[in-house]
Amino acid sequence: MFALVPGILQVVSPTEPSVPFDVESPAYVAIRFVQFAAITLLIGCVAFRLTVLPRFERSLGSGESKGDESVLRITAWLFGALIVLTVAQGARLAAQHRVYFEDGAWSMGTMRPILWQSGWGLAWLIAAGSILAAFLAVVRIKRAQRFGWLLLTTALVVLSWTMAMSGHPAAAPTPRVAMAIDALHVIGAGGWVGSLFVMMFMAVPALLRSPEAEGHQRIAKLVAAFSPTALVFASLLSVTGAFAGWRNVGSWSGLFHSDYGTLLLIKLAFVAVIAGLGAINWQRVLPRLGQPSATRMLRRGAVIELAAAMVVLVVTAMLVATAMPEM
């Protein structure tokens, strides 16, 4: 059959062996993307519930109904994200098994070196425990039991740390510092982009079910409550991203003349798009909120921001398995 490569048409023999499955394979990248997306949503739900919703409720008059999590269905989204994350966690174990043993059958003999004799396996096991703890936390939240949100927050912090344990930070000269920076980077992304998703796809539709004028006024108050959260988490994302990016590329040559640097530049370009749209909303849309036209502008801009964020997550999933430039 024929395979098209840059500028050259090559004939490939039907009997030529296929490319081995590895951590850079599209299927493995897709699994990591799903993991990143689920964790981003989980952190966004927590950030929205613990930082945005209290400010929003304080901004409402005593006679207005509150926008509690039962109305916004946060717990349902938490369960959904955890189910997706559980599936992705299992798929990642299967993918890692194939990386090591290609098409070999699963057995205790093949699983032992992956799970019990490697840093990757330790990270996977801790992540699995964190996911289980998160499920228990959401059950407690749904039953209005104490410490549910604290347990969920702790589980997500640990889960963010495990994402760094199996990536480039583990090979850094000071791995604990590098992993802490990367974990904070994940938290920053979830707190900013994840809470934006929660606001636009859970809170805003719920508020629009109110009488029209009242709903748009409440949306204005909600966005005002969201802005400090977005600013804090976006700043955390930017600072940790700058540290991690420079640590990994090491030089301007590494940034502009390596595959890793190229992917990082693409990621930075889309992050700039998200930040730019956020700035436009803050400068032009926020002062006009309370009117139906401003709400429409807000929703259109947020959809573009979230689409750009999805591209950033895809590129991040690719960066994890891309070799860093030589120092």
C-alpha cells in the first residue's frame, strides 16, 4: 500500500510490521487527554462550589432563591467525571501493558513489574486510591455529610500530584519541587478552565430558567463572583507553566528547534487565545452584563475559550510523552 510522508510517496510492503504501540501513539494520547479533561472538570467543580458559589450567594438579596449545588447539579457532574476518569485509568493501565508486552496476555507475571516495580505503577496505584476516595467524598457530599468537600479536595490534590509522578518532573534534578510545580499547574488549569465550564454549562443555564430580566441580572452577579477565582487560578497556571516550560526546554534553542518546544509554543498560543478572550470579556462584556445581548456575547466567548482549552489539553497529553530537548 501507499503511505504519504512529507513530500515523498513511498511504497510500503503489506508484510512490513506495523509501528509498535508506545506512549506517543494516538490512542495513548487520547487516554491521557480524557484523564486531563476529567481532572480539570473535577477541580473546576470544587473550585466553583467552594469559591464562586459562596460569593454569588452573598451577592443575592435575602429574598432571592439561592444557587445551591442541588440546583446546579454539581454532584451529578462529579459522579460523571469520576466514572469517565475511572474508565480512562483502566484504559491507561491496558495501554501501559501493551507498551511493555505488546500483544501479550495479561497475567500476574506481566502486571507485577508494571504496578509494583516501577515509578509509573506507584503513581497509578496512588491515583486509583485517590479516585476511590473521591467517589466516597461525593457520596458524603450528596448525603450532606461532614467533611465531604474536604475529602474530595484532598483526593484531587493527590491525584494532581500523581499526574506529575509519571511525567517529565519525575526525571528532574529536584523531582519533588518539579512535581509540586506541575501539580499546582494542573490545579491552576482546573480552577480556571474547569470552573468556567461549570459556570457556563451548569450555572448559567440554571439561572436562565428564571424570569428573563431576573435571570440576566443573576448572571451578572455570578460572573462578578467568578472573576476573582479566574484571576487567582489563571495566575497560578501562568506562573507554574512558565517555571515548568523553561525547566523542560532549557534554552531558546530548545524552545524553537525541538519537537517539544514546537508543541509548547502551540500550547502557549492557545493559552494566549483563552487569556485574550477572558480579558475581552472582563473589559467589554462584564460592564454590560444584565442585558440579554451581553449574556449571548458571554456565552459565545466562553464556548471559544473552552474549545481552545480542549486543544491545550490535547497538546499537553502529547507533551507528556515527547522527549525534552537536550540541555
